[in-house]
Amino acid sequence: MKIYADNVIIGGGIIGLLTAFYLSKSNQSIVIIEKSALASEASWAGGGIISPLYPWRYSSAVTALASQAQEIYPSLVEELYEKTGIDAEYLKSGLLISEIDDWDQAINWCEKHCIKSELVKKVNTNLKMRSSSWLYLPEVSQLRNPRLVASLSTYLRSLEKVKIIENDKVQRVDFKNVLVKSQRHQVVAKKIIFTTGAWTSNFINIPIKPIRGEMLMFAPFKHSLKQITLVDGKYIIPRRDGRVIVGSTLEDVGYKKGPTAVGRKELLKAAVNIMPMLKYQKIERHWAGLRPCSPNGIPFIGFHPDSENVLVNAGHYRNGVVLAPASCQLAVDLLLNAKPKVDHNPYHILSTRTYSKEKTKELAHRSSAVAS
């Protein structure tokens, strides 16, 4: 089947869905092609913390997008709730961090970016006291990302100018003729947009690699924990309904995305180490997803250097949900030739012709360093 559209978006995760959401406001026709079900990969698998973990350790490029996204989220969630009736459960719960070995850097970063922070000596009795002091960021929020993407897909399905194609793998992309051929369709468009996450390097020669992350969810139980809590790289997230999410592992295993017994053991040990009462609670679910890891964790956002009709928005690593609204707004500003709200330069895509074997190897090594 041949389809004509203003835009064809390859990849139906949160980045693809939000790109379509913003583009739809300009009354353009959009086709979204997803190889499986919408938002069934990393977008669904994450914890929904709307902040980078240890945010002071990230580049200014990540901070710029995160800050803008944090401003956007409350109104975005409210707008989608009004349109669909699906509540993404946006909640300002705060982030409590222990075992910090770079206190000065953390405090200086908070002061520089006007981030509210507190030094806490006494914490919730549900937690195991491992540190004499904790850093608390009270403005950090969370949401339930499966509900966020459900609200986005529900809204987009209601729009006449948006066509969603699921379970249809893209086989060929013709940059010159702006054409996408999948197993069942052929889409001719004015613009092709890659929001393909961990699979982007299968289409374009840029250094994005998959890094598996496993998660646990505990069934609802009575506890008094309110804050997201981060200790030694592992976190627990208390949901509004009494569930507790624990994450996450970092595993460089290619495209193997199934959960493992080793990952479950690692997460359970970390969970009990932070919140001892979790030892006696029922594990309701154990799953895994593949993060799109780029060098230094900075996403690639911009037009492909070999085609002014092809745009890429991928490589968000652990911060896909965190950066999504700002990342997609930037991409759409570029597509519509509007002035971006953030400096676009840090996210530029280098020409594929510059990626010699040596350069590709170097960038892949940097990706691995980010994952470690």
C-alpha cells in the first residue's frame, strides 16, 4: 500500500509519539511506523523519574533539555488528561540521594542552576541508614511512563491526519526520494524522522548502542516512603498506589532484552539494602528494556548531513522520558524552521562520511564508558 504524507516517523516510542504530538499542532499529515506495538520498548520500561540520576554529572547539553522538559511536563500531562482521560500520575515526590563522593560538585551545580537542595540528616524510617547525610532535591518529579505513552497514543489515534502503523518492520529508507518501505507499506513523504532509539545505528552510521536495563516492581503494600531514593546507582520509586519500582541494571549485551536471574538478584539485593522491608514483599513484575546509549549521553537531534529531508532524534540513553518534551520540541522547531528554545549546536549529527573505522571504534568506546 502506498501512502503520501508530510512526515513519516520511524519509531513509535515516546520520542516518536511526542514528535507527532507537536507536529500535529501545525496541521501536518503524519505517518508513524513501529516495528512492534507502540511504546513497547524503552519508553515503557523506564522508571519515569523526570530528572537525570546524579544530574550534576551530566553535560550542559543534557541539563538544558532536562530543565526545559521539567517546565513542560505539568501542562503536558494535564493537556493529555483532558484530551484522553488517562492520568499519567505526575507527582512531585523529590529525590533523596546517598553515598555521594562529589558533594562539592553537587552543591555547586545546584547553586549554579538555582535547583532547590537540602542536606538531610534524618530520613524516613522505612530506609536503612547508611549515610550521615543525604542530598535531597525536593522539586524532582515522577510519572508513570506507560500511562503517559498510552495517553499520547490514544490522542494521536483520534486525529484524522495521523496514521499509525504497528507491527510493520521498515526494510528500506530512500533518502534521495524521501521514501520508506516497510513489510506492508510504502510511504512517500516530505520529511523522514528517525526516532528509532537503540536501533538507530541499524539505519544510520552513528554511534548509538543498546544497553539493557532490568527493573523490578513490588506489589502494593503499606509504607510511608514518599521520596524517590537513590543509593549507589540503584533507585526505588514509590508510586501513588503503594507499589515500589526498583532499578536498574546496566548491561552491555547487545540486543538481548530479556530479564535474567542475575539481574533479579542484583536488584533485589539493592532494594533490600535501601529499604529493608522489601525483603518481605511480593515481586509483582520483573522486566528489561534497551536504552539507546550515545557518547556522553547526549542525544543526536538534527538533520542528517547528507539530506535536508531526513531528521534524527535518538540516543537519549537513560534520559528518554526525562528529555522527551524538550528534545521533541527542538526537533519539531528544526522541521518547521522555527527558532529553537535551546542552542541546537550540542546535538548536531556529524556527517556519516567522517566516521572512519577508527572514529567509529573511538565513539563506541565512549558509549561504553557512559554505560559503565
